[in-house]
Amino acid sequence: MKNEETLFLFAKAIKSLIKKQPLDKITVTDIVSTAGKTRQTFYRHFQDKYDLVNWYFEN
């Protein structure tokens, strides 16, 4: 899987989670389990969930 596809998987995951609960209640564990990836993969690309949100809105 390409790098960018992985990034968008995380973005898709956080978008679906935000529909159910506020961002401050969402954990990185929630994001990675929804995306089907590991925490290591998440932290390879993003510092935290806010970094993911910022990246998504910039793209």
C-alpha cells in the first residue's frame, strides 16, 4: 500500500469517529483500530491526532 493511501486511511478513520464523538474524546488507539493499522504506522506519519487533522485540512 502506498504511503499516501495509508495517510488517507487514517483521515477516513478520524472522519468516521468524529461523527460519533468529539475530537478530544478520540484516541490514537481508536484511530488505528478503525483504520486497521498499527500505532507505529500512525506515529511514523503523524505526531498526534491534531497533526492528522491539520494534514487532512491542508490536503
